[in-house]
Amino acid sequence: MKISSKLIAAIIGGLVALSVVIGLAVYLLPIFRVTNVEITGNEHSTVEQIEEAAGVPDGANLLRVNAHDTALKVSDLPWVDKATVGRSLPNTLLVEVEERVVAAYVNADDGPHLIDTKGREFIIDQPPAEAVEITGEWDSETLSDPVEVLAAIPTELRTQIERLDVVEPYVMRVHMDDGRTITWGANEDNENKARALATVLQMEGDNWNISNPSLVSRP
């Protein structure tokens, strides 16, 4: 039996129309409603803060939530470096956050300003024990230099640093918690300077200059 092209076209048209109706029903009818928000990756940002920033009301249509815009709103929270928003049908909104890592802090009249590993001030709060204080001639645009220096220093040595002093744009000094001072110099050749730092800390002497790590000297 030969099926006419008109009948085939009618069948295809009917299937397309049915798909559109089903799609509209799913999109518009209260089938996939947000009844649960699952948040992961947060330590400093509370669930309440993230839910408020996301701004997705309970009962909203899960399929109509703009994931990109919602993620941007969550990323505006001070502790959040980036956020990803997704869906888990039928009723769960997924929010995954990646929080900033504190590298250092600077003291100001209004309290300690925390600095992340990208050299950005992001919140006034109590610094964690592993954060190093930055002092001296710095500004918000040049904080990446001392942060990069600190990142090059192994953790076991970094925890012994009392503060990192920015004497001038290309001269930084590391002040250890035992009173020793090491002139680091500029933000360059940091890997070799970190090795030099480890070496001089095993030697006698309260002051060292490792700005040229191949020619370590004592002032």
C-alpha cells in the first residue's frame, strides 16, 4: 500500500504540533517547580546568603530559570570567586560555588582587608592564620606583586613570616617571626629566591639580601 506524500506530511505536521504542545505544557504548567536548592562548595558564604543572591523564589519554574544570570548574581557575593548553576529534574536547582582563597591581608582603620590569591581585596574580616600581613607602600593595583611573591614561598616557610613589607615598587622585604629580615627585591625570579630564602634561614645572621639569588649577601 502506497502512502501518499500528503499523508506523510500530515503525520509529520501532527507530530511537530504535538511536540510543541507538550513542550509548552512542560514549560508553562506547574510540573517542574523549584522546591529544593542544592548548594556545594561554600564554606564562608552561608546557604541563606547564596539563596538570597540567586533570587530564585520557591516554586519558580525550574526550566525558566536563567542559569547564567543566576550564577552571575551569586558571583557578586564577596567570598565567591565563581559560581555555576544547573538543574536536576524535576525540582532541584544546583548551585556550585568556588570561594576565594585568602593569601594575605592589609590592616586599615576599618579592619583587616583580606586579599585573595589573585591580589584582589574582597572583604573586611578576620584573616586566617595562614594569611600574611602586607605593609608599606602598596595600593590596590599593585597587591598582586607581594601576593605572587608569597605564593612562591613554600608553605612551611610562609607560615613563619610575620609580614611582607613593600618598601617601594621594586623592593620587598620579608620579616620572619623570629626577627630576621630578608630583602627580596622585585617580583621576579621568585622560584630561585624562594630557594635562597630556605638556604639563608638555615644560616646565622639576622639580615640577608636575596634580591640576586645567585649572589646572596649580608648588608
